[in-house]
Amino acid sequence: MEKSQAIAIFESLSSGIRLDIYRLLVKAGPLGMVAGEVGAALDVPPSNLSFHLKALTYSQLLSVEQEGRFQRYRANIPLMVDVIAYLTAECCSGHPEHCAGLPVVACGEGNSVSPNSSTTMRS
């Protein structure tokens, strides 16, 4: 990942509403949600929602697909995984095994797993 792409992603998420939208769509999973569902769930008016969805789509954090007269939005989970990898690539000077005790999040399951523990906790 290029630094400029990471910056664009963080700028996109710097709005509280956009962060809420992204987290809602992560929760929705591969099915995603149509814009009206997102607006209703977050109590955001359509004109305001459109602005935020456009910004998230431009940064590639969301994908959008036309379904008749509706637009379905989905979170780009692989991109977020790339962002996390970009941020942690040099963890412990490139030796992540030295970072024992730091939590690792298992995507898709909602589990948090500690690298030095066999315990899985539901989040």
C-alpha cells in the first residue's frame, strides 16, 4: 500500500458519521446495505448520507452496486486488512513474534485472540 492511499483512507474515516457508516457496513457483511437502510439505521438525512457515502466510495473503503433504483454499499474488508498490514508491517522492528501480548483480531468471526494465549474472547 502506498502512503498516499493510507492517508486518503484515514482522511475518509476522520468523520464520525463516516466511521459509523463503515462500521455498520462491516457488521452487515457481504450482503451490505442499500443507502436508505444505512440512513435509517444511523438517522442521517439522504443528502448528508450521499455526501459521506461518496467520500467512502472514493477512498475505496466502500463498493457500490446498482440494484434497480437502489444502490447497495459494501465495506471493502480486504482494503482495511491491507491498511492494518501497512500500519503494522514494522511491528517490533519487523519481528512480530516479539510483540507478544498484543491482541490480534480474527476478521469475520468477531473474535479477539491473543498470540500468547489459547483463549478466544467474543467481542
